[in-house]
Amino acid sequence: MGFVARVVNVFQSKGCHSQTVSLPSEEKRGKIAIVGSPNVGKSVLFHRLTGTYVTVSNYPGTTVEVFRGSGSIGKETFEVIDTPGMYSFLPVTEEERVARSILLKERPDLILHVADAKNLERMLPLTLQLMETGLPVILVLNMTDEAERLGIQFDLSLLSERLGIPVVATISTTGQGIETLKGLILDRLRELGRPCCSFPYEEPMESLLRELELMLQGHYGISKRSLAVLLLQEDSEIHTLVKDNERDDRPLTSLVERGKGQFPHPISYELSLERQRIASKIFHEAMRLSRGESKGDWVEWLSRRMISPWTGIPILLFILYYGIYWFVGDFGAGVLVDFLEGTIFEEKINPWVTTLITSILPWKVFQELLVGEYGVITLGVRYAIALILPIVTTFFLAFSILEDTGYLPRLSLLIDRIFKAIGLTGRAVIPMVLGLGCSTMATMVTRTLPTMRERIIATLLLALAIPCSAQLGVILALFEGNPIGLWIWFGIIATVFLFVGFLSSKVMPGEKPSFYMEIPPLRLPKASNVLIKTYSRVHWYFKEIFPMFLLASVFIWLGQITGIFDLIVRGLEYPVRLLGLPDKAAVSFLFGFFRRDYGAAGIYDLKKAGLLAGSQLVVASVTLTLFVPCVAQFLMNIKERGMRIGFGLSLFVLLFSFGTGYLLHLALTILGVRL
């Protein structure tokens, strides 16, 4: 008996409803969607099936990125889609809407539901919802090694029998179980039928759903039962879809309204209880609990210490010191930058390129474009490769290690209470930490925040008070040997971050945000995964940011030869004087708009020339950190938040930065502070 027939028999024997979703005959086979909650190993599994070569694009009409790749098993080739994280088929966040849209509109040939084995009981309700769609599903029980350390084991055959779908245990980080999964994928893709199953709910819910199913006459690509469930939950997107496909949707709407009156609680809540009842029964039948290894005890102890404020904050400071200050600041911005910029570029590449270009091009104006003081090669390429690349690479390496250990979600919980005071939740920790690498990339990541209110607040704080790794590295070099100045700078930036965030939360309309995040286990990062993630992010840097350096050099060259920059610099000299800084600092602020690190590097040059005292250095660093974002981030703000908000944020940041710098200069002068 084939697998399909066995599954149908299981369904019929258990009272499950079985039906086949018909698809257009011309549809190509071989599209696989990886679905699951965040932090369950979807991305690692995606890499196991596709390799490193993937395409990333925004899903149409949204700002959510979707990863697609091509995989092969034997001679069979298929497309793999890594969908955004989702907790339920009834979407709340934009990511969940995109994940569901992929299933509804692209109708994959197979769904791989990746679930954390330790938290299977909580994740099975989504499995049930995916099965209701009628699309073939394989349950991928990931992180089984961590479940076993806690004494949790499963009878996979019994679990598969109770669910009526294939179940496979995997450890995606090591590759264990992947070959078994590939075999199941081939079996499912070669099957002709698409059986779907739904477990019966208790009355009167079941009768109501059956009545709705009978009234649906259109063709939707997923089962009518799944549509009926979503209609009962008053999903506006599904209601519009049904309205467009039915001749008359009024009887459906009327039945939904009558059905709501049969239950004491909202139908979404009633359905959640029903699914949880079914999931718990299946889970406890298939789960076996034994004595876990002692290793889980100290890992759990460390996990709790990271979340507790009394111990979590010292751990955070330890990570910031060794991960950011020492590794990125001292090693990346110090040792590597000194070698690449001083030994490689200034001593070897720049003199050779300058000699070559001046011998080929007789026109001085074009020589200055390529190898002048602000030339594309001598400035743009030098800054991008010798100054910024080692800083962002070391940062991305440190970030990837933290990401793979599972520390970042715990940091989110630790910071959540503070972030709620500024209108955000712990979920915003991820873009804020990423902003320390590249604020342009971090602005894109604000898409993961659930509300527009949170996205605007996060975008403002990223533009105002989060220095990118390139700028941060130069600032750390500026305060070498001046720890008091560094602490003053840090204290002011942190105070501004909290103060502006608090005011924004009071001014911006909207409800207070709620926070829910899956906490992965603590684990030792795997070197290959860390290197792949670092490589992908550095590749993104070269693809998206490196051209900005070259473009900035061209703009600077054009500004120089047309005299426009001279006019702007003369205009900036007035507010710069109010800060107690020399007129030459105006050039640094102007260049800071093209690249934040350009401005910091300009201040660094003034320091080396002996034109800035310690107090002036603090004022200049604070003002430049708060100064308008670089042109790349400015354009990203407009792209993500719109023209009006993008320009409004930049104007506010400009005025606020100079205002803060002026007050700081005044305070240091009155108090007679000399650093």
C-alpha cells in the first residue's frame, strides 16, 4: 500500500477529513517552502538544502525580504523558499502575512514545517493549521540533540501515525537527519495526490465549519476548510479573497455573524483552545521523558543569568568590552586598519596608482577625480577597503558568533523593560545591535518590528544615536589614551538615546507594544556557520555600500570643482564656531553626510594635526555622532519610511545634534573642564 493510501486510511480511521486540493495542470512541480517560528533553525536547513548561492528580494508590495535558492537531490532539482517566521496561519505581523501569502499564492508542492523539538507541544498547533491547507507537509523535528539533553525523546513512528504526515528528526547545525529528510522530500514530490487532513473540532465548531465549507464554491488553491477557519476568525485578507471568488458572499458573511454568537469567547480564542487540545494529546502520546544530562542544568543556569538584570548587565558589559571595544575597536580599527591603510595603501598602492594615473591622464582635473586628495581610488577605495572593511568584518564576525550562541534573544529579554519606556520592545535590540555594524542595513531590519510606530521610533534612534562600526572604530581611535573623554561621549550618547526615545514614545500615537520571542538554547557556535554568515554580510557590504564610497568621492570631486562645497562649508563654519571648534571642522561635518566615517576620519586628521584639544574632541565627537545620517542611510530612510518622514527625521537630527553640541560646549566651558 502506498504512503498516500496509508495516510488516507489513518485519517478515515480517526475521523479526520481527507480531501485533495486540485492544482492547475500546467503548474510545475518542485517548489518547497520552509515554514516555522523564528529561531528554530529554518535558515540553517535552507542552507543545507541549497548551499550558499541564494537570491534575496522584497516580497511584492512589502518591505519583507524573502530568501530563495535552488536545491537538488540526485537528478531532481527544486526551488526552496525560506519564508519569514510565523507563529500562526492567522497573521499578526507583516512577516506572518508574507509567509502566508507565499503559501496561498505560490502554492508550494511541499511544506517543511521546522519545529524546535524541545517546544514541540507549543508548535504543533501551527502544524495542524498547515495541514488544514491541504498542501503536503513534512514535520521537521529540529534540535533533537538539545531535547535529548533535557530528557525529551519522541516515538517518531507514533507521532507520524497520529498526525498522518511524515516526521523526521534533524540536527541542522551538524547535518544529522538531512539525508533522511531529502529522501522524504523526493517521495513527497513524486506523489501524484495531495491529501490533506484536518482533525475534527468539538461541536458546535465542527458543524459551523462544515456548513461554511459547503457554501464556498470558488477555487482557492488551499482547502475550503482552511478558508472557513480563517473566515470565522474574520481575516480581512481572506474575506476579500472570498468576495472576489464567490458570486454572492452575503450568505457566508451572515453565517459567520450567526456563528460568533454561539461561543462565549472570540472564535480565534476558541479555535486556539481546540488546536492546543489536539496538539497536547498527540504530543503526550508520542513523547517519552527520561532523565536529562547534567549539562542542561548549567546551560539553563547560564541562560537565566543572562536574562536577570543583576547578572545580565555585567555579562553585557563584558561582551561589549571584549566583543566591540577590544575585538572591533583595538584589533579591527587598530591593528588591521594600521596595516592595510598605512603599510598597504599609503606606502605602496597610493603612490603607485598616483604615478600611473598622472602619467596616463594629462588633465589635472581628471587626475584629482581618481587620485587627488578626495580621489575615487586614493580616498574612496582606500577608506572602503583599508579603513572600513576590517572594522565591519570584525563586527560582523562578532555579531555572527553572538547570533549563533543564542545570546541575542536573551539580550532582547534583558533590555525589553528599558525599551518599553522608549516605545519599543526587546525585539528592537536586533536592529539596534546591527546598527553598530551598519545603520543602513539596520534600518532595513526595522521591517521586522510589528508596528509602524515602532519602526519610526527605531529609525529615528538609528539615525540619531547609533554610530556604525566604521564611525565607532574611528571614534575609539580618537579617544585612545583619553578614557574620561570616551566615558563622557558614551554617557551623552546613551542619555540622548533614552531621552529622545522616551519623548518619541509620548508623541507618537499608537498602542503600547507587546513582546513575544522564541528563546533558542545556548550553544557553542559552529565555525562554518559563523564564517558563512560573516561572508554573506561582507558580500552585502561590497554590493550595497562599497559603491557608495565611490559615489561619495565623485560627489566630493564635483563639489570641489564647482565651488558648491566651498559655499556649504562656509555656511557650516558659523554653527561649528558656536561649538568652539576650528573652521576646518566644517569640512568634516560636510563629509560626514556622505559617509559617517569620513567625518570621523576628518576629526581624526585634525587631532593628529594638533588642532583639537581634549574638550573640543569630545564636543566634536558627540555632535558628529548625532549628526545627520550618511547619504546611504538617508536614502534608506526615505525608501522605508517615505519622503515626508525621511526628510523630517533628518531635519530634526540636524538641529538636535548642533543643539546638543552647543550645550555640551557651554557646560564644559562654564565648569572649566579640560580633558
